[in-house]
Amino acid sequence: MAYWYPPGTGLAPAPAAPTGGVGAVIAAAVTAVWAVTVTVALQVVGWLVDQVLITTGSAAPGWAYPVGAVANAALVAVPAVLLATLARAPGVRAAG
């Protein structure tokens, strides 16, 4: 039930305290940088290994690419899920 307070009487309730802080925003930014860094690093390593194998006349085994993709997904998803579940600020939870 909403209450009406006459303007200028000072009876209006105090604004709610923020539920998040600078730490949550920093955690979201670090998680984003982590996701990009891990993805680029794994792609570069996979490409280099593939190039070395091509140069030597070999081919990468068929399971190598799915394993790399699952490793990438796990390394990116764990911090994102932690951020989404542990953060209190709604915006940060949505970013996780």
C-alpha cells in the first residue's frame, strides 16, 4: 500500500540504501576482461598448435576442438556464474 505525503512536510521516507557498491562493478569488469582474455588466449594457442601440426604434416585429432571449446566455456562460465549468484546489485547480477 502506497502512502501519500504532503510536499514540504519532511514526512517522506528516506531513499533506500543502494544494494551494490563499487566492488560489484569492479568484479563485473574483471569478469568481462577475464572472459575476453581467456577466449583470445585459447584461440591463439589452438591456432598455433594447428599451424605446427599442419607444418609437420599431421592433423589435429577430432576431439581436440570440442575439448578446447568445453575448456573455454568452463573457464568463462565459472566466474560469470559466481558473479550472477553472489552479487546483490540487480545490474551486476544481470551482467553475470
